[in-house]
Amino acid sequence: MTKKVYIKVFGCQMNVRDSEVICGLLEKAGYGLTDSPDKAGIILFNTCSVRQHAEDRVWSEIGRHKDGKIIGVLGCMAQNYKEKIFERAPNVDFVVGPSDIDKVPGIITRVCRYKLPDKAHSLNEAKIWETGGEKRTGDIYHTGFYADKDHAFVVISEGCSNYCSYCVVPYVRGEIRHRMSRDILKEIEEALDKGITKVTLLGQNVNAYSDGEVNFVKLLQLVNRMKGLQEFSFITSHPKNTAVDLFKAMAELEKLKKYLHLPLQSGSDRILKLMNRGYSRKFYLDLIEEYRKIVKKAVLTTDIIVGFPTETEDDFRDTYDALKGVEFDCAYIFKYSPRTHTEAEKLDDDVVKKDKEKRHKLILELQKEISRRKKCENTF
Ligand code: SAH
Ligand code: SF4
Ligand code: F3S
């Protein structure tokens, strides 16, 4: 059996970066990588649980591989379903959660041993799952593997402690953990030495960053100073942790892109409260007014959820009007999807499919027109 590994990634940039980390660890352990599932003996799915649709895509992809290859499910669905994955997808050999990715090469070695046809092994048919890890070891970020030779994603914090009522991320990624700034800077330095010139700092809530001594704005200042770096940016920001000091830093730091992704989620105060977002519509609108005042030629993008439980036509209008008034360069519009573990799951998902679809379409059309006018193509 060939030992080449193919990895398919679903979900957010965090998963894209985690896939690179896994590739780096696998290369170090002597495994070859391939872009083609046909040439691979081992297929890894790095998965996302954020909406039902994301999970459905993964289940159907897994179902397509019934040809005796070794199959591993990693990432947020692994953490969400743990060993239950084997019940729904018996062709899966192992399951590894986001905090256990350092164990992937060792697990593959074990599975390869029992799957070899000429060796009757006591582990035969055994399934392996590792989802109990709480913390990643810092060294996994230093393999030097970046898919893009010019650009690096650099994780600054893992997990999220915001518990927005609709969101599964805190349950599958755990509470927020901040990497030490010296470790982050070391990783960037190593990347720059390899010829990388652009960096994106990653976290589910980057503005909350603090390692005890260095906060987010200070971190931006330190990164801006790095020799060889041409440009950098960050995602994702949370409105409740965003303030004028960030905008001032964005205006001053010459290498920092004038780009802010600031999810609004809803324009209705009642829904924002039910979502546990921690800000009001007015707070958000005042914030971006400051942003546009302080940062010249500033780009602004957002995320919106339509059809949250109890959302009325009036609530929806508030969101629609907010988008119309703000004129985001781009907006990512999602239909509410109930998630296990979350607070909102306890509420009745009472906005009927037809209304969710109608609201989704209306906002998409509005935003398409705005994005076209503002020449932003990156919308869906
Ligand atoms: N930490 C980031 C990204 C979280 S996931 C943030 O706070 O913005 C990306 C987006 O998916 C969210 O901003 C939200 O708009 C959407 N999302 C999350 N959970 C969802 C759910 N249950 N149903 C529909 N959309 C959801
Ligand atoms: Fe989810 Fe909210 Fe955390 Fe974003 S900030 S990851 S939406 S809990
Ligand atoms: Fe999805 Fe996990 Fe990212 S649920 S959005 S891949 S943190």
C-alpha cells in the first residue's frame, strides 16, 4: 500500500493552517504528500461543524471512499462526534480532534501496520480516536510547511470563549488559548527566512489577544517592525473587543493591510442579545464610523446570519437596512443552522425554510449590488 497522504480541508482559515501543520508533521515523519486522492493510500479529511451543510458535505465525501484506503477524520467534526463517527462511517479508521493533531503521524503508522494484508494483527479492525487533548504543543507550528511560498497563516490564539449562542466553535475548539508572542514572532521570523513576505494572523477573536504582557495592538506593532515582511493582516475581529486604539494602529502601521472583517451577524438588537454577541446595533455602527474616519481607504467586510430563532420580518428589516446603510465591501450571508451543544439549539428553529431562503436571497442580492459597485468580487 502506498504511504502517500492526501488531505482535504473544509471550513475556515484555522483549518487551512491546521492542515499545513499536519502536512509539516507528516513530512517530518517521512510520509509523502499528494494532491490526488487516486495516488494516495491515506486520505485525511480536516472537517468543519459550523453549519449542517458543512457537515453534510463531509459525510458524503467520506462515503465515496470505500476502496480499502486508510481514512482519517480530523478537525471540528472529529471533536464533535468522537468515536460516533465510526458508527455513521464504518470505513473511517481513525478520528483526531484539533488539540491532538501532533499524534496524527504516529496514528497513521499504527493503522498502516494493522491494515497490511499479510499481517494478521491483534489490532485488526481496531479503530483509533484521540479527542481528549486540551492543549497543543508549540513546536507543531515550527515545521516550516506553508502551502503558499509567499504567504503564511500564523495562529495567534486557539479556541474561543465568546459562546455566541448559535456557535459550535467553543465546544469543538475549546476555550481561548493565546500563544506566547515570542513564539509567534519566532514563527514569523522563520517564515520570512524561507522567503515568505506576507502574513495573516489568525484567531477566532484576534482582538482578545494577550499573552500577559503583549496585547493585540502591541503584537501588531511588533510584527510591523519585522525585517523582510512586506504586508500583513488579521482575522477575525469581534466588535466587543474592537476599539479606537486598533484603528489608530491600522492607520499608522505601514505594512498592515487596511482591511477589517467585523462580523455584525444581525442588525436587530433583540436578536443580537439572543445571539449573546455583547454589543448593540448602535455600538457597531459607531465603531465602524470611527474606523472609516481614522483609517483611510479602509476595507470592511462582515458575516450575517438570517433566520435565527424568533427572527421576525421587522428584525430582518433591521439587518437589511444596516447592510444598506453601511455598504460593506463584502458580506458572507448564512442561513441559521442549529448546532449541538449550543444555547440556541434549545430554542425552536421556528423561521421556516421558505422564509430563511427568501431573506437569504434578498440580502445576497442587495450585497451583490453593493459589492459590484465597490468592486469587491470576493462575495458569496
Ligand atoms: N470567530 C469568527 C468566525 C466564526 S464562524 C467570528 O466570530 O466571526 C464564521 C461565521 O459562521 C460566523 O461569523 C457566523 O456568521 C457563521 N455561523 C456560525 N455558526 C452558525 C450557525 N449555527 N448557523 C449559521 N451560521 C453560523
Ligand atoms: Fe463562534 Fe462567536 Fe467565537 Fe466567533 S466569536 S467563533 S461566532 S463563539
Ligand atoms: Fe468550522 Fe471549526 Fe473553523 S467548526 S469554521 S473549521 S473552527
